[in-house]
Amino acid sequence: MLQDDFYRHLARTADEAVDMEITHAEGVWLYGPGDRAWIDFISGICVTNVGHGAPEVVAAVKEQAGRYLHAHVYGEAILSPQVRYATRLAEVLGPGLDHVYFTNSGAEAIEGALKVAKKYTGRSRAVAFHNAYHGSTHGALSLTGNTAMKYGYGPLLPRISHLPFNDIEALSVISDKTAAVFMEVIQGAGGAVLPDPAFLRAVRQRCDETGALLVLDEIQTGFGRTGTLWAHQAYDLRPDILVLAKALGGGLPLGAFIGREEVLSVIRRDPPLGFITTFGGHAMACAAGLAALNKIIEEDLPKRVFGLEAILKQRLQHPAIQELRGRGLLYAALFKDRDMAERVRLACLQGGLLTIGFLSIDHGLRISPPLTMTEEEMHLACDRFLVAVETAS
């Protein structure tokens, strides 16, 4: 059986896997053997913003597959899918964010941004925040503000300070020895923690005062998820380097760090090849990502987000839900403890709704459905969530 082979041969991330086999997907729906079906309430964790099987994305992948899969390592030849996507991203991001380096993943993009920041500034220190998540590779994990995730993997990178999120006074740690400040606009793995706008302004000001680069991690919040194309737009916050992934590839693996040429050019010389990747910016992923981004813009999917959010906030009212926090379609439903959250998750799965917990808190469940979800599907998802909460109570 496939399940037996899964446990026997696949290296897993935890002892127990989610009890579901997925055979195909369409729109907001995941399907399994027989008549099993679930509403995808997490979008593969903020990946399928345009829904599963979007015709525009599928067509772009098929067309590119007919041309070539892998033609050359990244950055060594002119490959039209990379150039076209980088050009489109530069158009929608604007001046100062017009130079794109594609990677395979968000963690790899964080690693690249860290190397660039150190070399550009000539400094060795970095600042990040408690409960932040930036990836699980060595440098990205060093920046991640979750001590439990680091157990057994030390020593990690030195000279990284973690500060409390939304604490303006703590920002005095940022100094003229700081290469970069790494920050999520909205903390995803921390449970959809919203920023204080004054705090964001203070971070930008402190970076300007000290010459530190501001690196914004929009791996989860980008591509319309929070109601604007990029979350930083809603707060009038401008990064020096922007890190993207997840929805960037339209469902295929792709990451990027983006800035101005003056900053990113440091990896081209002294020595050259300062950051290299074989499969970064894969042609298939860039073709899919461009098609997904164009769909988001042409159909103005970010505009739909707040209507769906209003339904979510109105419907998900229950004494057992202690707090519902977030913005747009990135939310956390918080419960009294881990056991309650886990009971609700399992009841959701049994009732045809896929949700999941968070890395940095243990008493919440993630809500981040595709932006293409209809109002009727949102109502149905809320119905199933509330039934699960009542069952678990």
C-alpha cells in the first residue's frame, strides 16, 4: 500500500503524518481515494494563492515543458522565463526593488540575503525577532526566533540578536555594527502576529540611522494574501532587500531576494560566483510564477481578500476560540491550549477541512485559503470549522 511505502521509505519531518492521501486538487479542493475531499484552508501554507490547477498556470507549465526543462545553471545564460519574470516583478515592485536573484526556496533566498548584507556593509552582525521563522537551513535557522527548533543543531551562526517583536525600545540593539535586520511584516509562524505601524516606522528609521539593511521576509505575506500585493505596501514600509517564495512559483519551488543593483552586485565580484545555485530560477517555476502573478493582478485578487476576511471574522465566533487575529487571508484561531487546538485540527480533517498548527505557538490553527475561494466556499469552510470546534469542546 502507498501508506506503508510512505512510512517505510520517505524521510519525514515528524513521527506522525497528516492522515490524508491526496490524489488530485482543483480550486480550493483537495481530493483523495474514493470520495474523500477536503477544503484546503491553508493553501499548502501560502503557496497556492491562485488555487489548485489554475488553467493559466497549467498552460504556462505545459508550454515551457515543451521548450526545455533545464538549460543552464542560474545566472550563466539568458533564459527567457527568468528574464520575463524578473522584469515583471521589477515593474510591480518599483525602483529600489528592481534587481532579482532567483533561488529554489525561501530559506535559500534568506541565506543569499544574509550573505549580500554582510558583504555589502562589511559588517558581521544581524538582528531578527522572537517567534520569527525564516527557514531551517543553517543561516536561516540562526535567524529564526524559535529556540526549540534549534535543539541539537548548534552551534549556529554567532552575532545574531533576537529582539521582541513590536518593542520599539529594544531597537537600540541595532547599531553601526549591524549588517541587516531581518523581519516579517506579519509574523506567520508566530501565529499571524500583526505589527504596530509605529514599530515598523521605528525599525526603518533605526536602519537608516545606522546604515543597516532592512530585509523584509514576505515569503508568506506576498502576492495579495493580506489584501495588498505586498504586505509592506499597507504600512508604507520600504525594504532594502525583499525576500519572496511560496506563492512566487505559482505552485512550483521558487524563491528570490530582490533589491537594487548596487547591493546585489556584490556577489558578482571579489570573488565572482559569491552565491550560486544550479536549479534556482528553474524555467518551469518562473513560467508558472509569472502566470500566477499576472492572474493575481489581472483579476485583482487582493481586492477580493477583504470580503472573504469579513465573512471569516463574522462567522468564526465561538466561546472556545479565544482570539482570531490576522489580516486579509492570513489568520490564526487561538484556543486555550495545545490539546484543544489539536482536537479541533483532527475534527476539521475528519469533517473535510484541512488546517494546521503554527511552528512558534502550539495553541493556534492556521487559516490561509486560496485567494480564489468563493464566498460560498468560505461559508462552507467556516461551517466545518465551527462544527469541529463544537465537537472538540
